Amino acid sequence: MNRRDSLKALGLIAAGSAAVLSTNSCDSKTGNSTATVDTNDKLPGVQDFEYERTKKLQEEVYFDNHEMATIAVLADIIIPKDDNSPSATEVGVPDFIEFIVKDLPTYKLPMRGGLKWLDIHAQKRFKNVFIKCSDQEMISIVDEIAYPKKAKPEVSQGVSFFNTMRDLTASGYYTTKEGITEMGYVGNRPGVWTGVPEDIWKVHGFASNEG
Amino acid sequence: MSTFQIIEESTVYDAVVVGSGAGGGMAGYILANAGLKVLMLEAGPFFDPAKDALQMRWPWESPRRGASTTRHFGDFDAAFGGWQLEGEPYTHEKGTEFDWFRSRMLGGRTNHWGRISLRMGPDDFKPKDGLTDEWPITYDEVKPFYDRIDRMIGIYGTVEGIHNEPDGIYLKPPKPRLNELYIRKAGQKAGVPVIAGRGSVLTEALPGNKDRGICFYCGQCNRSCKVYGDFSSSSCLVIPAMKTGNLTVIDNAMVREVLTNDEGLATGVSYVNTKDMKEYSVKGKTVILGASACESARLMLNSKSASHPGGIGNSSGLVGKYLHDSTGAGLGGFLPQLLDRKRYNEDGVGSVHIYSPWWQGDKKLDFARGYHIEYWGGMGMPSFGSFHGIQNYNHLVPKADGTSSESGGYGAALKQDYKRFYGASVGMDGRGTAIARKENYCEIDPNKVDKFGIPVLKFNYKWSNEEVLQAKHMMETFQEIMHNMGAIITSAIPGADTKYGLETPGKIIHEGGTTRMGNDPKTSVLNKWGQAHDCKNLYVVDAGPFVQQGDKNLTWTILALSMRTSEYILQEKNKLNS
């Protein structure tokens, strides 16, 4: 089998895999946001117990509406929209967080407790739960807990929570089609690796693509 | 179950093979192609990478975005199984540790392995330091089989002429990635050679083979390959062998015992169907175990009869003994010169592009033998966890405009930092020789059975000073290489209190030695052909027969030895027939 046959076989086999043969990372001709990708389909190669487990988790509800609203606000503070890319909520990060804490339950308590800590802290400072605070008030709370090296010891639990929230937001965001485009990952497509491009190895001071 | 019935199949196969990984797969392939009627039993389900690989899937196609919740190496990885299997426990002697990875599927662990395909060298078969027993065979005796495996399966690499790192017959290796150019330079400065990797991936067409595709550089070998561009036992051995019409595969068949007659010869095996929980027995003139080193030992120890009171083939009492995994330790960080790097596709192949073979020969150090180094880093596919913990490093290097980030953060500046650090990661892992010791073993736990009622394994394994000091040496070497290329180390540098980062035994998934070969039936389980001293028609073809593995990942040697054993079986049959 030559390489062209390989790719042909792959293209036929992987037809269900979105954009697998797309050559342009910005290509989104389906127009679908990844937030709406249906992960309910059982892919070949997924074990029965995995499929059943995922389905069960998707039917469960962990966070209540208030918690979800708080997660959404925090997610967009962590990853806001800019000229080139959408915000965290625009690509469904809160729904991902709802799923992942059920999938990896060690996240449940730190997230639920952390959200509660945040509301109590906001209540103390501004007489309101976090999401009822003004934008300016919310940012002043986030500034207290978003910078581990300079945060005050009395908000250390808030720092831990925000670290977790930042991690889960980044995981949820940069694994979407939009997030991957924003990051600039251009792999996961058939091709031929011929070594470091010439302009790159030259800039880095190597004599050739062999070093 | 109101009545207990064993469903006996009347067919007498020429050979019954237990397990479908590298060892079992090769035995099935050789024997079926030679015209023998072969039955292969696999504890897990059928798996064909062409249909079942999750290759080319994007992270958003996984609800957990590739997290390793149900698969240790990520949601798209091609290992059905892991360190713990539901209803199939194993236990430990107090104060000892061993982690046992099991893949239950056609092809076993060869579906997800790193495809790093190293030959053991002359000194690995006949060590000069006297610390471990010699193999009953030499490198020169195994070399023709390595050569044939290279040609049959395909492997890339470069001819280097290193004494104890024998060269093979190679396809062209992939070029280094950018971080790998830095690593090579840094290694040279530290006196550590960095050469092209040796991986079983088809970077070129395999002469004479029309069924396998060429690598298209997605870097996802661990998901198994839909075009069969890399080696999996499922795609390259078992499925082709089935096409001969001589190999029958029964999946979801967990073997319970090797059955014997009054003379103590093997007559077949009994197994439980894991789906309907019914009991079966099948007959074979020869029984070949390739269930994995520990699973084959377990099966032998559980196969007790009047002629084999201590378990089949265990008159030496050595089945399960001399268990050894590779050592492993690693270090990671990032290269500041790769921050804000230009994007391009550097997925490359899914095996290693470069590695460092052990470079000190048999030089006297404060530990025995040596290790090789595998490297990682670059612009990989984002997945769950790829960007976690940025607060631990985003303040360490000033931005292009000279300002510094605060540790952590949020918003536009954070978004910029995620992009700034993407692809700058670099790191390395050592894989070294752990000494095979009689004192490190698995045995049958007298008090526990699995969900099938099969007695389970109890592990008894402790690292010695040799392995700990080797890990210390790794850490010193890794730091020097990282320093030489100006990398910033972000992982903790482990000290004596954590055995210098030495991984728990079993973690490298290179376990072997449990049914070792040798010339003396009192000090070995198998003869030099992999045939049980006590049972002439019982063979073992996984990593159990290894007397002592080198620092080389063991799959290529399993394949070579299984091919050798299988051809010995054919010769013996021909002798009987002539």
C-alpha cells in the first residue's frame, strides 16, 4: 500500500470524524460550534462500559443553577472574547465543567466548596453573592485570588479554587475547535513530516534540519 | 447456576495459544502460516485497529476531552484495561509494591505501546559482571530472528555500530523536531549520544507487504493505526494469520487452567467465557502461553495436577520468581527559546524520533548496568490537562516586550500566556535495567479469587540500591542535559526520600522473568527453546522466558524469541512425522 492508498483508506474509514482531511485549520465549513457536538454517539472502539458510564453521567446533574451561573461568569473572566477568538462560555466551557466533575469526582468538592467560599467572601466584602456584585467588585475579588505569588495568606483557599477553575476552563476551552484554532495547533491531519522548516532551524541557529 | 457444565469442544487443534499480544500473535502467525490448525484464546474482545482505533479523533469528540478517566493513557488510547480491572484484583505482600497493567483485547498491549523497538545486545544475553545468570542463548543465536522481524514488520533507525546496541535492518528514521535538535546538541555537550530512534513504524513501504499502509505522521501510534502503519499484534500478526484459514480466534475467553493427562502432558485448556460466564474446554497437541509474563505464570501456578502438584512446569519452584520490570524516572520543563514559537505541524511519528542508548558500556559505576533515555516535548494535540498549572511557570520568563507576567492571572494576559508557552515543553525519561532477583516474585494469593473464581496473584517486589542509584544517576544526567540547552525545569527534582523519582515496579510495563529459560531444570522453568522442562508440549512465548532484560524495551525480543520457539515447535512436529 503506498501513501496515497493509505490516505484513501483512512479518508473512507474516518469519514465520520469531522474535518479529518481538512487542510486548513481555519476551515469550519460545517459552521457548528463544538459546544453542540453530540458526544452521545457511540464511536467504534469505545467500550460498552465506557459508553454506558458516559451516558449515565450526562443524565446526572451536579451543579445547581446558581453554581452554573457563577462558573459561567468566572470562565469568561478567565478566558474572555477577543478579536480573534470567542469566550469560554461561547464554546460551552461551563457544560464541560459540569461533565468533568462528574467524570473525575475528585473535582466535585473543591469546585462546590470553592464556589461557596467565593460567595461567602463576596458577601463579606460587598454584601452580595459573587455574581450579584458589580463587574468592578467581581474583578477586585478575582484580583485577590488569581495571583498565587502575591495573594494574601487569608485567601489561600480562594487561590486554590481559582487555580482549579483556571485549569478546568483552559482544558474546556483549548480542546474545542475554536480553542485549538486560537492555540494554533495545526496537526492531526495526514501529511509527511520532513523535519523542521528551513526558516525555523535557521532562526534557531542550527546548520540544517539535522542539527 | 443450577447445574455446572463444561462445554467440551471435540476438535483437537495442533496448537492452542493463550493470549494474542506480541508473543501469542507471533506464535499464531508462524504456526498458522506453516499449515498448523491453531486456536487462539484472548481474554478481551476482538480489536481491529482499522475499525476500532480512535485515531484522528479531535479532543472535542471525547466528552472528557481526552482525560484518562477510564483509560490510563487518555480517552483515545488503544488499551482496554489498565492498572486495575473491575473484578480482577491482585494483592501485595506487606511492604512491597508492584503495579500490573493489563490490556484485555486482541493484540493486548501492542495496540498502544510506544513502538520503541530495540534489540538486546551481546552483553545483555551474556552479562560480564556476574551479577545475574547468563541466558542459555547468545545474541548471535537470536540475531537471525531479529533480522527477520525487522524485514517482516518494519522498523526505522540508523546504523550506528554500537557494541551493545545492535543495529537492525532499517527504514529511514523521521527527522528530529525542533526541541529534539536542542536535545541533541545538549546531549553532545554532556557526553550523552543522541541518535535516531528505532521504532516499528512504516516510514517507507514495507517490501513485499500489500496490506499495510505507510505512516502519514499523525503522531498517534498509541491509539493504534487504521492503516496498519505501525506494529500491533492485532493488525500485523493475528488478523493476517486468520486469513490463512488456519487460525481460529475465540475472544472474551479467560483461560482458567492448562489441562494435562496422566503422563503430565498438556492436553488443552479450560476457559470461562467472560460474556456468558459458561465454562469451556478445548484440546490441543501443543499449548503455548503468551498471556503476559505474570498472567502466564499465574496460569501455570493455577494448573495443578497429580503430575504437577506445584503447578504445571513448576518442579523448580521458580514460576513467578525473578520478576523484573524496567526502571523509570523522568524530568520535565520548557525551553525559553521556544516561547511564542511559530506554529506548524510537528506531530511526526508516534514512536520516538530520537533516543540516547546507554553510553557508559560496562564502566564501573555505583550501580549495575545502565539505562537509555527517551525524550518528549513540542506542539502536541491539546487535551485535558495540557494547560493545567500555568501559575507554576508563566512568571518565570519575561514576555517579548520585556514585561513579566504575574504567576497565574486571568483574561487577555492569561490567554496570551497559554499561547506563549504552548509547544515549549521538553522532558526526558530513563528506562533502565532492573536486576532480576529470585526474591522479587508473584505467587498465588491463598485467600483470594477473581470474579471468575480464579485464584489471583500476590506480588512481592522491592527495589534494591542498584535501581535507586541508577535513578539518581538519571536525575543528574537529565539536569545536565536540561541545563545545557537552557531549559527551565518545572517538575520537582526528586531526592533520596523519593528514591530519586524511581517509579513503582511495574509502572514501565516491561515486566518479565517469571518463567525464565535455562539449561538446568533445577534453576529454570523453560529450556532454551521456551519449552517447559517438565512438560514437553508446553511453551511460553511472552516476556516470562527472559532471564534478564537489558535496558531495551522488550517487545522486539519477545517477537524474535516467539518466532524462534514457534519454528522449534514446527521442527519437533516434523521429527515426529518423519
